Amino acid sequence: MRAVITVVGKDAVGILAKVSGCCSDHHINVIEVTQSILQEMFAMIMMVDIANSDIPFTRLVDEMTELGKQNHLVIHCMHEEIFSAMHTI
């Protein structure tokens, strides 16, 4: 089972480390990452494997949202199937 994590906000040192650290803390494997810095804005999309996660998905969503608030970022986490359905014509 996979999920997509998106992160947007003002660029700062350690954003990737904080998000991937949260994943690691819960046995979530980061499969693929793409990130860009557009002027001073940071944007990242991560594909993660949540099959071995030690917490329910809803709690992961809440933790990522809170991590975003603490760091002045917008972090969204959703199941891959929902993400794909939202972006299918």
C-alpha cells in the first residue's frame, strides 16, 4: 500500500529531513522523491510505502499536518488510489 505526501512552503533547511524522519519513525519507506525550489518556495512530492507502518493512516495524516503547522508548511498525505483518482481525466 502506498501514499503520496506533498509539501509546499517557504524554503528552509531540513524540510526533507523532517518529513522523511517522521516516515522513518513509523517504519514508512520513502520510495521516490521529487522536489523543487521556485524562487523562495519549496515544493516536494514523496511516494511512500505504508504497508509496514506502525500507526493508522489517519494518525499519519494528522502527524504530517501538525508537522506542517510547526514548520509553516502545508503537508498533505493521501492514499495513492485517492491521489490517482483525483488526477484522472
